[in-house]
Amino acid sequence: MINRHRIAIGARAKLPVTCLSLALLSAVAHAQTIRGVVVDEGDKPVAGVVMQLLDSASHITGRSLSNERGEFRLATNRPGTYRVRTMRIGYLPAVSVPAALGTGNEVTQRLVLTGVRFVLDTMHVVGDNACGGFADSAAATFAVWEQVRTALAAVQLTGSGRNIAATTVGYERTLGPDGRRVLQQKSIVRSEYVTQPWLTISPDSLRRGGYVVTDRDNSTIYYGPGLDALLSNSFIEDHCFRLVTDRKDKSRLGVAFEPTPHRKKIAEVRGTLWLDRASSELRRMEYGYANIAPEQESEAKGETEFARMTNGAWAISRWNIRMPLLEQRIRSQAVGGSGLHLVEIRETGGELALARRGTDTLWSRPPIVLAGVVQDSVSGRSIAGAHVALAGTGLQGVSDDRGRFTVAGVLPGEYTLEVRTPSLDSASAVHQTPLMITDASKPAEIRVPTASQIGAMLCGAARTVEPGIVLGVVGVRGDTLPRSIVVSAEWQDATVHNESGGVAVDRPLRRIETRTDTRGVFRICGVPVDTPVLLRATTAGANGPPISVKIPANGRFARAELSLDRPVAGVAAFTGVVLVDSTRQPVIGAEVTLPEVTQSTVTDDKGVFSFSNVAPGTHRVVVRRIGFGALDTPVDFAANQTVHRQIFLSRAVVLDSVVVNAKNADPFMRDFEENRNIGLGHFLVRAELEKMEGQSVAAVLTMVQGVAMMHGKGSRAAVSANRVRTQCAPPTDTCLRREAIIYLPPPTDPDHFGQACYAQVYLDRILMNPGAPTTPFDLSTVAVSQIEAIEYYASPAQTPLKYSKFGSACGVVVIWTKRFTK
């Protein structure tokens, strides 16, 4: 078995190369042949007998393997006298009488296995080494070795026949430095002829260069002992052999091998081949490496398993080789200078899943299916809907209503099992547990905590008024993290109470403070759910904008990340949030201006804004948003301080005189008239649309000043109040159907330059393309003749609040269809 893998010290390891070497048997013209059948003393055909054709000098000139009918065929290209040697596991080798083969002759023989039965149960292990031990012990060792050689020869002949199709599962793994936990794994399934599933080099090359070689690029190549090497005479000459027993499994007898003393300067292999005592069949080979660095020797190893198929042929059923990835690390002279350090372990191998000849199944391995049940760690109740996955593999399953799950196609190994449950999802948590998988005989019982248990672990057993928990981290850009930063959480708690004459609602401000640890991590317990919570971090010499978080109504946890900047010396910072005075909802897209210092910004989707470099002094702060009354107020700014304000805007809508015909009034169109009277945006009414009937909506929209619409095969129309760009997103059905689709290039986000940003389209108050990011809407599905009016808003500053949803920064188109007949 030769498996090649390069490990570069101090560099990234190259992946191993795995391939199949096909042994081709060339046809021999005018061959001399001995064919026949081999049977036992009961006249029953014997399958899987290794047949060797010996010439007059006892050299092997041909080999074959008897099939399930006991049939064999041996050919040679030279006339002469030949004998047939039979090698069968459980029997001593036997040699037939000589047979003369003339040119082109064919001789038929019927061979009967009458040799003495070889029984391993009678073998006595004395523990001495065959290199220098007693003759009787050496004879016993090599008698067992002959059984090993018989099995190896049968495996080799099976691979050279090219008549058995095999399905194998090969894999490559990355393991942690402990050599146990699987960090990453990928596998591939192949269906090819049975043969050696690895690269090979000649036994002579191994004898000269050794089994571990340093290449020119300072990488390390590991070779394993292949079939050719194990069957070679040089392997016997270079290794010492002895019989060993397995203390844990008395049914096995082993032949251990190790390099002879004269090989101590060459990287070699040592190991054990294990046989079944009852049947004398070869089961397994384990090997490691000798005469290499201790850091390599402790981890570099491999193993191979063998199996007999129903037709008597033999195959390698499982194989792998482990290779340590080492790097050179510099240590202080006080502790001995530089040294090798184990970084990770690469493992490559595979398993034979199925072997077939035609429609006959000769061997199959039961697939490993990980089965188990997910339970609550306290109550023991089954958990339905739990997602179970083996980290790094892509293998996963979901538990049923009784908590049971299965994960198919698992390879043996130690994994990290990740479990996600609805309760853990509410805590944004994942339960992880190590799991050793060897077979599918015993279901796994996985007990996972609940969000309540995690909450109790984080906040203690003390009960809090509110159930929510915020977990987060604070970072200071361009500086090391201070030891302690104050983090506060603020929210408004609505309280309803009765007063004379009606019901009153109080909205007192609630506040909780905590401090970060030395890593900048914090947690705040006792915050409400389904309520906006404003988080702010403060520390001397650094400032940053607050952020708003909201724990879902069915959750308990939220995560947050706050960033602080160290301001320029001598300037102030200004942060805040703009809210609606009646509902305390954030005002999105409000313009916040410091006109005296020519600084301006807009609020984000949580109503938050910030200025990092404000000159000290008293400056006017102007806040505007369409549909609200403007705010203009002075604010004092001191050097090296952060000013934070909550700004409340009141709704202010002034309508021109509107004459409504009660008979034909359409309540839907009142929104249109209100928006048009405010004066922002672009509006098309029925009188203008009648002139455009017969054309597409895209053509109609080109009437809007500053808007252009381009469409055609393979392109999508781009529209903006200030610029026009034509671009086709990755090919889709809508892109190929020459449909007119509005989208906007994001005007301010350079990270999204060149990506499609689609306008939101409302049809009679219904958003037709929700989602994030906004999906395209086909305007050709709406006929101009059915449209009463169109509104178009190019930016959030123009868009009415009712249409200011997430994604509206790309523009909003509102289409009103006809509701009545005039």
C-alpha cells in the first residue's frame, strides 16, 4: 500500500493524490497453458486459491486465482516443464507433479487440496525475534507469514483481473493537534474496477530511499507498505518478524515486523499484520514509521483492512494514512532554541462500499447511519424540530416529533456534533458535543439545554422584571481595548392608567448599566422583548454612535457590536436618535444638519445619526423630514466630549383645498392627492396616462423629469432621479424576456457599485416585491389603460413615511388602478 502525501514544514500541506493503478494483462500469442479445477478432499470446488506456475528452476512465471467454481488458468510464453503451486489460507502450500508443455499446448489438471491443515490455534508465541531467535520460533513465524503472503497475493490478483466493479468512498480529513476531533472533511464516491486505491512505487525505490522522504520544496512525502513491497523478498530481508498476541482480542494472532538494525539510518516502517486464529484469514494491518523525528513518529501511521468476497477473491475493504503537519517555531535559547510544533493532522483514506461482478453482489458494507434522540437536559422530554449536524462535513438531519433523528453516510471518526433547537435559536446559541462514531449499533442520546437554562447561567438565578438579555462586544478602532467600558441600555416603558376623563399613557425612560470585561464583552440582563432598546458605550477619550436592538417577541436574546473612535483632540462628538413624538418609532432618512459648520447626515433605518468631529461652541442643529415639522435648536458642544440627544419630530401635513365629488370619491386616491399636494416626488394622473395608452408602463415613466428608462433583449432598465445606468443582473427568466424592470444603483454605497438595486413597487397599497434585497417587479404585467395614477419617489427624503420601508432607498413606485367609471 503506497499512499503519498506531502507535508511542508512551516508551510501549507499539499493535498494527497489518490488514483487507481490499473494492471493490464497482455495477451500472449501462442501461449502454453495449464487450465483446470482445484477441489478439496470432498470433491467440492475451492475458490480463492492462489495458483502459481513454477518453471524448472522454481521461478514463478504465471499466477491466477481460482474462481467460485474452482477453475483456474495459467499461461506461459515458453515451452518447458512446469509445476503448479497452490496457496490457500488455512493450508500449507502444495506443489503438483511436473507437466510438459510444448509449443501452443494446453494441459488440463484436476488438483486436490490434500495438504496438512494449518491451524493458528496451535501456534505458541514465545516473544523472541525472528532475526536472531531460535530456529523453531523462526519457523513458526514464517509459517504464519506464508499465510499472510497468500492473502496479500490473493488481493493483488483480484486487483489485476479488472472484472470486479467496486464502489469506494474516499475521504480527506483535517484533524486537530490531538489527532481526534474532525475539523474538516470532504469525501468522494467512485465506481471503478477493484484495484489498489493508491499510488505505488517499486520495492527497490523504497529500499533505497525509505518510506519518508524530504522533497526539494522542503515538504515531506509519506509512503505506506504496498502489496508489491510486502510480497517482495527485499521486505523480508530488511525486517525482523515475530509472533504477537492481542491481549484484548484472543481470537487474533499477529505477525509484527520492524526494520533490521542495518536500516537504522533509513526511514522505515514497523507494524503488525493480524490474522483470525480460527480461519487463518488476514484481517488487518497496522503500521507506523521508524527512524524519523519523534514529532513525526508519534503521529504518522496507517492501517488497512481486508475482506473475503463471496467468490473467494480478496479485497482491501478499508484503508487510511495519517500525516502530521509540522511547523518550525523559534524558541528562546533558555528552553533549547527552535523546534518542531504539531499544527494539525491530515488523514486520507477510504472504504469499499460495494463490489459487484455483473449483477452479482460479491461484497457490501452496511452504511453507517448515525441515529439518536434529542432531549431536554432537565426534563428529559424529546425535542422536535432540532437540527443536528456533524461540524465540517455537511451531514445533517432534523428530529421528528419524538425527538428522533438520523444522519446517513457517516464515516467512522470523532466529530463535533452541533445541535440547534427552537429554544436555542431564540438565544442565538448552538449546543456542541464531541461524538465518536464507529458503527451504527447504539443510538446516541443528546441532551441539550434550553434558552432559560442559558439565561440562568448568564444572569444567575435572580428573577428580573424583563426576560430579555443582550450579549455584545465593544471595540475601539485604532487602539487597544480599555479594561472597562460602561454600556447602557435605554428604552421607554409604556404604562397605561386611568385618569379622570379618560385613559393616560406614560412612557418613562428605563435604563440599565453594566461594564465590559477585559475583552470588551458585556451582557445586560432584564431588558424587554419586542421593544426597541438603545445601547450606548461610553469611556474616557473615545466615543461612538449608539445602536438600537430589538429582541423578537418569541426570543430572549439579542447580540450587538458597538464601535468607539478616538476623536481628534479638541473636537466634540454628536450622536443621537430621531423619533416620532407620538409613537416613539424611529424616523428613517431624516436630514440632520449643523449649518454653521457645514456638516450634514441622515438617520439610518433605526433613526440613529452621528458626527465625530464637531468644533467646540454653540451650533444650530436642524432636523428635517418630509411629513414632519422641522426642528431648529442650538446645542452646546465642549471639546473632547460626546453630546447625545433624543430628538422628537411631530407630524405636520398641510393640504391645499381639495374638492371631493362624493359620488365618485375613491378613498384609495385620497392618499395620492395628499402626497401630490405635499409637492415631493413625481405624479402622473389619468389625463396624462390616456395620452400614453397602448404603450408600456416603462415608456410612461420616461415622462418623469430626470428619469430615463432603457429596456431591450438581455438588459434591464435602470432609473434614477439623477443618473441612468443600464445593467443586466445574472441571467434570469425575467432578464431574458425583455421585461421592463425598475432598479436603482445605490447612490451612496460604493461597496455595492454595479449591483442591481430594485425600486419597490406598490399596487393599490400592496407591496409587490418585498424582501431584502428588493426583488425585481415586471411592470409589463400592468396595462396603462387600467392605471388611474402613478407616484414615483427617487430617494428616502421624498418618500412618504407610509412607504419608507427597508429597501426604499432604491426608490418607490406607487401605481393606482382604476376603481370606478366616470
